[in-house]
Amino acid sequence: MIINSGIITVDNSALELFAICPRKFWYRCINHLVPKNQKLALTYGGATHAGLFEFYSGSTENECLKAFMQEAMKEGSKIAKYAEDAVNGGNPAEYSMEFGVGWLMKYMKQHPLDKEDFQPLKDGEGKPFLEVGFCVELESGLYLGKIDGIGSYRTMPAIIEHKTTKRTPSEYLKWMNPNNQITGYLKAVKDYLDYDVAKCVVNVLRVKDFKRGDPEDNDQKLFVRGIAERTPQQIDARMRQINLQIALIKKFLEIGVDAFYMNAPWACNAFGECEYKPICNLDGGDAEMIQMIVQGGYRKEEWHPYDTEPKRMLK
């Protein structure tokens, strides 16, 4: 729930959705609607994070791969469906389980833990700060998030964020500066751990094989890292911005659905056709027809801050 006992709770994905289109935010975060027939998307993200959690915890290669496969085979995972549809369509099963396992093994080979530039911070019991959740209390509401890792990069304090993408990693890195998610995470670490960190290691993993070129060279290009840094002023300013965004959402909620305007036509088509466009096209029209479209094309799936539960919480 985005509203709990009158307190508005958001994460970075919800704030981004509200900025892209308030009406889309209304459908997903307030009404909890998701399309029944979602576009096939690469769903290695959660499985990759599970495998990397074990890797940076010091687990064996087999334990890392087991964690990846268990997450990939969870109910609702689209990995097997994606591969099946590819084969049925006469295409190679590029994103199969086998592809993911081999891909993760390449990562571990390129970044052996004993030579890894990023080392997680550990508490007094030796427990690493990995998949760490946080909750920042602001005047307008709560801002939540989950950090992939907190530690040091080449001996300097840093956090790490694992990002999977079908794009080339160097192209994807352009999305990291500026990037509000990273700025908010750095603020949480400073506040809760008193850890003087202003650097984020963006660990980009390309979940798409290369079609041409030297295989060994292509394997190296599957994984690229970049550094995103923030000044203390930028970090503090981001918290003020989040507080204002939450206050605006609260005002919209007081007004009602009409306040959640459609950012048309840009948001309707900029990232591919919006999945809520069939409902929006009938906005203000036949209520019965809208209800039929909702029942036929969407299902209720309660929205929660961040996709998976953190392994630990900053307190």
C-alpha cells in the first residue's frame, strides 16, 4: 500500500512513475492494476541479484548458481516462458536458464572475489552489508529503498548497484549521471551508518549476447563498471526534492482521480505504448465500458516499495 495509516510511502520507482505520468502512477500504485498480458521482458534482474548476493557473501560458485536458478524458477518468473516463445518462433533461446548460468559464471571468472575491487562492509558479527533496506522519514512521508551493497571500492567508501540491461553497458552508463535513485541511496547510508560515502559503483551486466566479433572480446564487454559521485549539497537537495514530491502526491490524493492528469501524448508513446493507454483512451467516458476493459485486460497486484525484500535493514 502506498498509504498506511495516513502516511504516504514511496520508493524511487514510484517517484519516477509519478514524474513520467501521474495517471499511470494512479493506475499502478493507487489502483494496483497490472496488465494481464505484459510484454515479454528479460527477468534476469531478480535472479542476478540473488546470485550476486551469494557471490559477495563469499559463497561457493555452486551456491551462487543455485541461488540464481532458484530465483529464476520462482512462480511468476518469465525466463522459461521467454525461452519457450523464442523456440516456438524459430529463434534461439538466448535468454534461457542455460544462458543465464553461463553468463553468471563468466562474471565470477572476470571478478574473482579475492581480487574484486568492491568489498562489502561487514558488521561486528562479520555479516556483509548486502541488499540493505532503509526507510528515511521526511516531513511529508516515508522514502524507502534497497541498496545492493555498502562497502569500499579500491579502499574508498562506496555503494554498489547492480544493473542488468539489454543495451550495451557503455550506453547504459549514461543513465547514471544524474540519477536520483543513487543520490537518495547515498543519503540513506550517510544518515544511518554515518559512513562518509559519496561514490556509487554502477555494475552493469549486459543480459544479451553479442552476435558478431571475437568471443573472448565480447565476453569482456558483457560487464562494465562506472562511477557515479555526488556532492553533499546534491545529496541534501535530493531529500528536499523527495519531500516536495511526496507532498504533491498527497495533495493530488486529496483532490482525487482528476488531479492525476495524463502526461499525453509524450508518456503515452515515449517508452513504447503505455500499458494503460486502453483505459486512458476512454477517460471520462462510459464507466461500464472502462470496467469491462479493466476486467478483461488487467489484474490486481498490490504495489509495494522495491521489488524484493531486503536481507537486512539500516537502523
